[in-house]
Amino acid sequence: MSPTKPRITLLYFDGCPHWRLAEHRLGRALAEIGVSPDLIEKRRITTPREAEEAGFRGSPTIELNGRDPFEHEAGTIGMACRMYGTAAGREGAPALVDLVQALKEVQSP
């Protein structure tokens, strides 16, 4: 039986440029595990109220099957740029290796 395809949502707001880096790395991570980057659903957050309703912890937020695999690094809910710890230091998107690992964990055989 082949692995199931994960639901992938990239939440962002226009005021933070980091989401484009996250989208790029997420696409590379998906290609690395043999899944089409076309599965990425982008969701633009436009208001503080929408951020609250979505549980949006900053841009970019990546959800895999409805769960934020990096929630331990998340700040408070709101319209802010989010930073991630990587081997290279704090960056505006998760490291490629961390994305690959998170994607592998949500794939079920």
C-alpha cells in the first residue's frame, strides 16, 4: 500500500515576506519525498480576527493534516512574522531537513 498524501496548508499574510521562502522549501521537501508541490494550499490571513479564528501563530505557518508540526516554536496568535530555529540560526521558514522529516511523519503507509 502506498503512503497517503498529506493535507498541506501554508498560512501567511502579505506583510511578511518569509512565506515565499517557506513555500519554496516546502516544495523542495515535497519533491524530495516524491509528492507533488501542487498539494500546497495557500491561505492568506487578512485580519486579526481571521488570525484568531485560524489559530494563526505568525507568517508563515505550515499545517500538515491540520496540525502545526513546529508549534513548539510558535509565538502568540496574531499578525506577525514567525521565526524558526534551524542549524543555520533563526530563519523565516523551517529548514528543508525539518520539513522533510515532518512530511515523512504525517505520511501513513
